[in-house]
Amino acid sequence: MDSFINFCNKQIHFITHGYGDAIVLLHGFLESLEIWTAFSNQLSKEFQVICIDLPGHGKSASLNDSHSMDLMADAVKAVLKFLEVQSCTMIGHSMGGYVTLAFAEKYPENLMGFGLFHSQSAADSEEAKTNRDRTIQLIENDRMGFIQLFIPDLFAPDNRRKFETKIQLLKKQASDTPKEGIIAALKGMKERPNRTSVLKTTKLPILYILGQEDARIPVDVALYQAREAKRCEVQILKNVGHMGYIEDESYTMNCIKYFALNCFSNTKN
């Protein structure tokens, strides 16, 4: 099903494939639900897969000048309510992981487990906040120039030529993201709080998928956070940057599949 719901008097786009226990897949910054096509095609053989365009991305409208992670989590909750999904396993890539943590804090009763796919729980440092402001200025002055440089740098250096076709497709998808949506997301990420406390207090199983060559989410930072969790599985991908769903598609797909199966089987035993 390919559909829209009304949220805050604007349209939020989502698709669903398959039947059964629900997996929710959330994309990252400058992405859309289209990044999950291969995952959805495979996972929908065993699950109901729900992919959502976060506000200001894909076909979803921008809601205001700043999209907080809480606001995006509320949009995800609205989709699940519309679909009458009471429980799910949620996986968020990059910014989608920040949204997943906000959802876990606000709506833990709707989760069986959650995954941070090249993501982490800390707030932006002061340096990172300054860099967000600089990026906003870059977007204001040269949105396409920023996109052309930003996307390839998400991949491990040795993978950039190998996945050149995919990189060009990601650039095209990113170019369809309106300026206001990009800036609203940057502001929301800049303002997000530290949610390491969620890792410490939740009893839900957590999956970390990390890239050994990820310059944006260093492995040591994420591993330090993962130690705070009561129930945490960590997968470290060799020769992978920030884009494991492309750089190591088959392995990461299986990681998510078996993590979700374990989340749901634990409640049925």
C-alpha cells in the first residue's frame, strides 16, 4: 500500500508491504523511504514492512522551520495509529536512528525492540552544532553543490567507485528534497537532546549496526554507548562507511531480519 495520512494539517507519505509482525524502517538525512526498496522486498516475505518518508523528505511535506526528532517521532506514531499497528520493531538509519530513540522514549509500549543503523544516542557537541549552522548556510547558498560533495563522503573511500551508480541515484533523490526540508532537519538534529538514558533504562533489545570506516558515527563512540544498554547486539561492518544498507546490503538485511525475529519470538515463548 502506498498512501498518505494527514498530520499537523500536512501530508505524510508511507508505504507498507507484506503481512505479519511489523518492522518500521526509517531513512536518514537527505534520504527517503526509497532507500529501503530492496530490504522491503525481502523482509515483506515474513513481516509487514512499513517505510515512512520523514517530514520534509521524500513525498512528505515540511511541517515548520524546524523538525525536531520528537516531532518526527510523533509523525511515525500517527502512521502506526492509522495502520492500527500496536507493536513493531523499528530500525532507523542515521537521522532515522535519532527519530527511533525519540520514539523509544515517548512510545516504548509500541516497540518490541529497536535498531540504530549508523546512528547513536548523544546530542551534538558544540563543534557539531557550529557545523550544522555552517551546513545550513551552504544549503542556503548552494544546495546542489552541497549534495554533490556530501553523498560520496558517506561511503568508505574504497567503495565510492564500486557504488558510483548508487551514489548518483542517491544524489538524484537528495536533489528532490526541498531546501526547507533539509534545513528543518538540520535544525532538528542540532537541537536534539542526549538520549543515552534511553539505552540505560529500556528493557527492549537494541541492535547497533556500525561501519568500521564510518567518519560520521565513529565505532568507539557507539560502542561506548552500547555498553550502557541492558540488552544490546552490535554488528561492526568491515570496509563499510555510513551506508551499510548499500555497502553490505545482504548482511545488514539479514541482521535486521534475525533481530526482528528474535524480538517477536521472545514475546511468544
